[in-house]
Amino acid sequence: MRLHKFISANMEAILKEWEDFARANQPQGGDLKVVELRDHAKDLLNNIVRDMATAQSESERESKSHGNSPTSHTDTPAEVHADERLGACFSIRLLVAEYRALRASVLRLWVKGEALSEPDNPDELEDLIRFNESIDQALAESVGRYSEAVTENSDIFVGMLGHDLRSPLQVLSFGAAKLKNMEDADKSLNQLGSTMIASVQRMKEMLDDLMDFTESRIGEGLIIHRGPADLAEITRLLVEEFRSAHQDHRFEHVVNGDCSGHWDASRIGQICQNLISNALQHGDPQGNIVVGCEARKDQVVLTVNSKGKPIPEAQQQDIFELSSRKHVEKGNPNKNLGLGLYIVRELVMAHDGKVSVESTQSAGTTFTVELPKN
């Protein structure tokens, strides 16, 4: 009997072995019912049977071997199964083990129940190949859905955490301001208040980045609201703010032409703020930070330049990627970049712009943002 017909004829025996394996390996304290243990196994097996019974061309076989199976706009039984197992607290290791056990069960029952012909029988070899293809496809769908769900749940949790941390942060900010402005307090307390305010502000910036990071990964991405905005004015106000808060650094603001456009002013300010903060964190404390705005024909260009140890050329290509932090050498002053540069890139892209970096020993590090005026 061909393997796909054998699976259909022995569906109950196969499902019983699937059920027994799931029961024996369910999470500690679990007490799943038969319908929960079997989950969508019958639909999954029927899907495999249909796939095996469908004629397959050489080009389709090659495409499958490269992992390019046809995609569906509806959830497959394997994807739904992953959702159910995640909800039942099965680990991804147990999810994969289920497919390994299913593969072994089907083949063992087939060999045991059928008097197979010669081992090189073309039909039997074809069946084995097609069965393994189908199992691997289902496994890939389940693992993919499981991983996506875990990532999304993690992002939602991070977003909730970031939101809930704002309230205690506001209390700290209020207390720090009281300490700073107490007229009858010791000067050391006033200084402590100033230090606390700076720390709270830094924490707020990190929370803002965290919230934007989460927003960029779930839903429809970062949301912007366009309107008339003047980059020269936005950067002027930010430079004054940074200058008053960091009096041990030197700031320079350079404007060339009419730097107005149609953007989300608050988001553009966030781009500038993150780039200046990055220059403060990683640049030379004794060097200038130069913030420039230049109007061109159809765009406005923002630059932030700082001196200091240059960013290695190999890292300049992916410095805006989250993964870039994994490749930063130990002891490099440009490590721990956080989410700031990633958020910059996402916001610039949301405005249909471009961002780049150049870094040399002689010219320093310059971040360049090109924003279309409209």
C-alpha cells in the first residue's frame, strides 16, 4: 500500500501514538484532554496525505528542496497547532519532538503493517521522500509560527513595562526638582537634585526609545503625523537645551538656507536628539559637537559631527541594526549603542529619507540624514 493511503487507512492508530506522546511529555502539572492532546493532528495528517497524493513536477520538487513551498493566505493546521501548543505551555523543544515522534510512528507502523518490496522500489522511495518533505514543511510552519508568537508576546510585554515605568519616573522627577530648588538646603542636596534630574531625563530617553522600538515591531510600525516643520528651529532649540544641560561640552549650530519641510516635527526632533545624545555618549568630551542643517533643491540635510575614536569601517555598514551590538569589540568606546540609532533609522525611513555615517580619525564621526521636503 502506498504510504499516503496507509496513513489514511490507519489514521486512528497514528493519532493514538501522537496522543500518547503528547500526554507523556506535556508540561508539568498539565492535564490535557484527548481532544487537546490530539489538537489539529488529524487535519495536519490529512494535509500531508493530500500533498503526497498530488503530482509533483521536477521544478516543484527542486523548489521544495530549497524551502520554497507554496504559501497560503489562511492558517495551516501546522500553524494552528503551534498556537495551541504555545497556549498549553509546550516548549519549542517539545513541539519539535512531536514531529520527530510522528515521523517515527508513521514509518514504523508502515514497515510493520506492510510487506514492503525491494528497498530500491521507486514508488516506496518516492513515498519516503514525499512524506519527509511534507513533515519538514509542517515542522517549519509550526516553528515559524511559534517563534513569531513568542517574539510578539515579548514585544507586547516590553511595551507594557515601558508604559508602566513612566509613572514612578514622574515621581522621581518631581522629587529631584524639589531637591534642586530647595533654597534652605545644603548645596550638596541641590547638586544631588540636578544630578537626579539628568539621570531621570536619560531614563526617559531610553524609555522613549524602548516604546518606539516596540511600536516598530508590532502593529503597523512607527506612526508619524506630517505637518509644516522647520529643521533649523528644531535643531536650534535642541542645541540650546543640550548646551544648558551639558556645560562641560561645546556645541555649534550651523544653518544654510531655508530648512523647512513637511514632516512630523516631534519625530524629527527625536532624530536630532538621539544623534546628539549618541555624540555625547561616544564622542570626545573635549571636542565640539556640530549640528548642521542645509537646504538643497528637494531635500534638507541634517548632520551631527563629533570627534573621538572612529567607528571601525566594518561596523559602519550595520551600525543602525540591532545586531551590530553583537559585533562590537570589547573595550571599544562605541559599544552599548542601545536602541537610539535603530530608532533614528526607523524614523528617517518613515519620512522616506536616508541616514548614513562616515567616521575617520581626521574628520571625526558624522551622521547624515537626508529628508525630502515633502
